[in-house]
Amino acid sequence: MPAAEQYSDLTVTAETASLVASGEVDLATADRLVAVARRALDEGTSGTAFGLDPFVLDLGAVTFMDCAGLTALLAIKASASDYRRAFVISNAPECVLRILSITGLDRALELC
């Protein structure tokens, strides 16, 4: 897997797997974000060092998110659950927190 794609950078360590997204997460990019996250989960869970560490999605550099982005977050959460991994969203900016709050997903997703 490349270290960086057009809108994301993936870091996998022995302690945890994390994905850093930047820019807009919308209809044009949401599917790619899910695909990168699923690849990270596939690769991260194949090693014995990962165990049940959470899968962290860092949204600190995201500038916009629409309903396709919300769907992507739920798809990533479901994929992480398939691997018995917690899914944690970190550094969510105000534009993401607002849409999560309006839709009630702030109560369904783990934010830190």
C-alpha cells in the first residue's frame, strides 16, 4: 500500500493502525477513503502484533464532509467491527463535529 494517496496518508505501526484523511470527504472521495481503510484493516490484522488495538481515523485536516462522508464513517466502523477492532475518530474539526451532531452520529461513533 502506498504511504500516501491523493487525499490520505496511511500509517500502520505495531501498536495500532491509523488513517489520516485530509481535504473533502464527499461523494467524490468517500469510496476511496473506505477502500483505503479496508486495506489498512486487512493488512493490519494479518500480523499478530495488532490484536484488538483500535483503528483510528484522524480527520484533523478534513475541510468538508457531506452525507457520503457519514456513510463512509459507518462503513469503516462496520469493517473494523468485522475484525473485532474498535473504530475511533480523532481530531474531528468543527465542520465534521457539526454534521455528526446534527445527524446524531456523534453518539454512535467514538470520538476522541
